Amino acid sequence: MHQIYIASAVTTIFTFFLAGAFIRWRSHPEDREFLLKILLIELPMAFIAFYLIRMPVIDNLFRMMFGSDQNLYLFMKNFYAPLTEEPAKIFPLVFPFVRKRITKENFVVAAMALGLGFGIGEIWLLGKFIAESTTDAMPWYHYAGFMNERFMVCIVHGGMTAFVLSRPKNSLLLGLLGGMFLHFAGNFPIYLSAIKFAGLGKESWLVILQVWVALFFMGMLILLVWLSLGSFKVGKFFYGNSVCPECGLEYPAPSFAVNWVTKRYEKCPGCKKWHWVKTRKKA
């Protein structure tokens, strides 16, 4: 067995439990079975998008249209992933039970579940490509770069899908176009590196790509937080909403407070008084 499959298995387990734990933490208990179902539906979609749509349809179409100009054909290949993967990630919405269960309250965790399912499938798709094109010369842990990248891509897929689902259901196409643009922007520097844009060498572009991947990953994390909370509020992100024990006002947990295990000493924005408030997490 090729060692890349061991690396793929390790990456899958790590990503599933880390991202899955976050999804579980940010979701309501009644949504968790539904989230697991759409994750499982997404698992084969990377293979389906590649073997049934990308290669036999999109690639053949682009070859007929642009095959005579190799430079143009190479450029058009940048649209392969956005055109196939973004629709594949929202494919479960064709089922009425999925459309009905995704709401403005849970669309972010639903998007993360969809992105995680697709991303895990993609781990094995790329692992298959590597196994077919390389000899089994390295131990599995030498594929650390592959493992780290695939973990980040699973999160990025969730961010793109969250942007798509953030649109009202009657304008989902507009959200899909936005998700495609984000996907294109994330991949485009790889094309610039391939053509050695601006006359930069391989070493220079390697550094640029590493920086770009890190920045894009952070951008997707910020997008997920913003879509989930409306804005980045550290207190609400970790502790949800607080309820004042005196005036009964429910308010986003403040960023600054005195933390003591299950309680926080914080100021109520309503009555302006300081109280000990029990901490609670709320999606």
C-alpha cells in the first residue's frame, strides 16, 4: 500500500475530529444528526465532480474551444475547480429535507459540514493521484505538507460554502457565483506561479504561495466567524449570550470580564451593574 494512503487516513481522522468537534460545539443538539447526514452525502462528491463533470464535460469543452492556444487553455483551466466543486458542495440542497433544515441560524455549521465532507473526499482523490504518479519511496509522515494543506482546504471549503448559503434561498445563484469567485481567487496564484509571472523564479513563487495560502486561510476563518456572529466578538464567540441575573437582559458576552471556571464577573449593558453570570455556549 502506498504511504500516501496512510497520510490520507491520518489527515482524515485529525480533520474530522478537530473540525467535527467545532461543528458540534457551535451547533444545536437537534441539528447534529442532520449535519452528519449532509456530511456523509458530500463524501463522494469530489470524485463525482472530477470524473463525471470536470474531465468528461468541462475539460473536453475547453479543449474544443481553446485547445489550439495552449496558453489560453492553461488559463481557462483555472475555472475547472470553481465551476465543478462549488455546485458539488451544495448538491445536497436538491433534497427538500436539506433545504428545509438549513436556516439563517444554522447555515454556517451546515456549510462547514458540507465543506468538511467534500474536503475529506478530496483528500482521498488527491491521494489516489499521488499514488498513481509517484513511487512509494517515503514514509507517510514525509507527506506533512500534503496533510497540512488538506486540513486547511477542508476549512476553506466550509468558508466558501458558508458564503454561498449566506444568500437568501431565492438568490442562491448569486451566492454560488460569489463562492466560485472566492475559489478562483484562492487558486489563481498557482497559475501565476506556473507561468512564472513577473519573471519571478520557482523559489520566489514558492514563498509567495506559502504566504498567500496562509492569508487566504485566515481570511476564510474570519469570514466564517463574521457570518456566524455578524461581527467578531470574542466574548460571544466563546461564551455565547449572557443573561443578567438582576434585570433579565440577554446580551452578547463581553470580551473583557473576570473568568472563574463556570462563571464570569461582567457588566450588564442594561442595568450597568456588575454581576457573576454563569457561562453558557450558544450557537
